[in-house]
Amino acid sequence: MTNRISGVSRRGFAKRSIAAGVAAAAAPTWTSTVFAQSSKPIRLGYVSPRTGPLAAFAEADDFVIKGYLETVKGGLKIGNATRPVEVVVKDSQSNPNRAATVAKELIVNDKVDLILVGGTPETTNPVSTQCEIEGVPCISTLAPWQPYFIGRQGNPGDPKTWKPFSYTYHFFWGLEDVIAVYTNMWEQVSTNKSVGGLFPNDGDGNAWGDKVVGFPPVLDKKGYKLTDPGRYRNLTDDFTAQINAFKNAKCEILTGVVLPPDFTTFWNQARQQGFRPKVASVGKALLFPVSVETLGDAGNNLSSEVWWTPNHPFKSSLTGLSAKQVADAYQQSSGKQWTQPIGFAHALFEIATDALKRSADAGKADAIVAAIAATDLDTIVGKVHWGQKDLPPFAQKNIAKTPLVGGQWRRAANGKYDIVITDNKTAPSIPVGGQMQPIA
């Protein structure tokens, strides 16, 4: 099923739901304009987990895409031609196999010129891999670079065999950044440096818990003792074994990378069973205010990495709007609180547009790839350019790093949670709003 929505009349747009089960199999095509039908459109494929346990990462997709199409409603000028833009949207359903399938559909059936993808390695990796196989340009985000890059290698366990990719480019931060942010926050609270690691059996969990590239070697060098009970299955309903391991090790710090529903289960069981760490810094699950709100008072002072907020000092290269203006627009249009993926979904379209405008021939994959590789763009999430020297040589071609800071959730009088930046040592241009407080 294909639905077209023009930039002049988008009737029914507001009715599009990203709730579970809605549009899971649909592939709407959104067109920027109705003029010049004789002009061949630029077709962008967009894949994200609109449904399933990772759906929070895609909550703002409709808002971002609608705003993008409004911005380019006059078409994109590429060379001497002005061409309309179409965005073909696919739902990975938070499933890696589904992600690979819809990527193939975009390439073979929809014949897209460029694919954009975000939403953890479970979506970015299979889509990027399919693009690499088919020779289609792809820009991805919302996954630390190690599980993205290393996880896609033929032999992830042997660095000597790792090779750069030809068609797939990624921008985000790395495990070295999140480890630095977390330990910087932990040092603000008096603890025994005993850390419990909650790592699932998925792309993120395996990377974060890896004894070579993950948390273990760095924490050991910094004097922390990590207790890792081993990988658990996502969407499990019993964390008693992990909780007992953390209690026995007298862990005063909790870390990990956990699905939002899994952390709710874990945290409620931990409190019931008497495990109350002083600090809990958890990736993925604690990115979204709604996930913290489900915990009630028990969510206060939980902490996480922070990729993007309304207070980040960046603006859109597409619209000139500041991070705060974009976040305010989302809140006004949706009635919901801003979330971190908004900035990165927006930046995907910034980078795609910039590269297409600079490409010698937007209909040729190699021309688009060359333009992507030459990107040097100030975006709403900061400067994005590939070839950075603060990455290992093997990753410099395909990875662009973005700034990362740390923050802690604080509950307001109205019951809502806001995240307060508590550490910016890794990105001093992003202002701090307070200091770390121990969990009550």
C-alpha cells in the first residue's frame, strides 16, 4: 500500500498514528510538492522502529518528516534542475529481520536514491548492511558507532579483518564517550565504586559489555569493580538473578543499556527486593521522559547520557531554527514532551539535503556517496563531518562523532520529569544545569 501526501494538501496527516500495529506494514510515500510532475523526484527511504519495544525512538518521525517536506516544498535544486522530493517511510517493527526486509523493498520496489535510518543497532545495522550489499547510499544514526561498525563486520572478534564500508555512513557518539560521561557523573557522588552491569543479548548489550571495546576494560582502569551477571533475553519478566548478583557485590552504581519496558520491570523488582544503588546511569531506557514517569517517584535522580536537548547551542541548517525552537514546535504540535531523537531525525534530513545539493548527479549512487563523504555541516546536533582524527583509523571513513553529555532526571511539582545536564566535560559548549544527586 502506497499513500501520497503533497506539500500543498496533507489531508489526514494528523491522523497517522505511530501506535503499535498502525502502519506496521504500510509504506507511505510523502511528496514535497505537486508541481512539475515531469521532473523526476528524488526519493528518500526512511526506516525506523515505529512500532514494537523501540517505538519511542520514532515517536517524532511524523513531525520531523512533515516539517522537512514543508521546507523543501519548492523542490531541491540539484545542478540545473529543480526536483521534487519524496520520502518513503518503512517500519522496522523493532525487528532486525523486518528492518532488512523493508530496506530491500525500498531498494528494489521503491527504487530510492538514498536511505536514512535510525533507532538502535537492531534497525541501523540490517538496513545499512542491505544498502552496502545493493550499492545504495545510506546515512544512519541513533546507535553508538562500535555496535554499528564492528557489529557489521564479517568477523567482529578479529580487528585485523575489519574493513571500511563503501556506501554506508553513520553519525553518533561512541562507547568511549558514554563511558566518560557516566564515570564523570559517578565521580560527583560518594560510592564504593562497585558497579552492576545490566547488558542484554542484543547489539548494544553485547558491545557495551564487551571485554575489549566495552565498559569492562575502561572501568577497571578507573578503579571500578564491574559485576556482570551475563547476557539476558530482551523482554524478560524476572531479573531476580541479576538483582541478587548486584546485592551480593554490594553494588552502589548501576549501569547498562536496557529496553524501556525491561528497565521498568527491573527497577520495580529491584526496589521490591531491596536493591537500591546510589547512582543508576542507564542507556536507551532512560532517554525518554514517559519511561521515567511510569516509575513515579522512583524515577527521580536516575541518570543517562544526553545526546540532544532544547538547550543545546545548535541550529538547523535547513530552517535556521534553534534546538529550543524545534523542541517547542514539537511540543506544541503533538502535546507531548520533547525527546532526544527529534534532533537526530532532523539532522538525517539536513545531511541528506546538503549532500544531494552538492552531488554531481543525484541519480547516481557514487555521486551521492562522494557528496556524503565530503560533508562538513553544522546541524541541529552539532557539526557533522567524516574523517575525524579522534576515531581509530579503520573507522574514520564511515563514522562522524557528535557531542555527548550526561544528565539526571528530576521530577517537577506537576509530576513531569525534566533532564538536568550534570556533566559537560566531554562537550563544554553545552551548558550544565546542576550537579549529580544520589538516589533517595
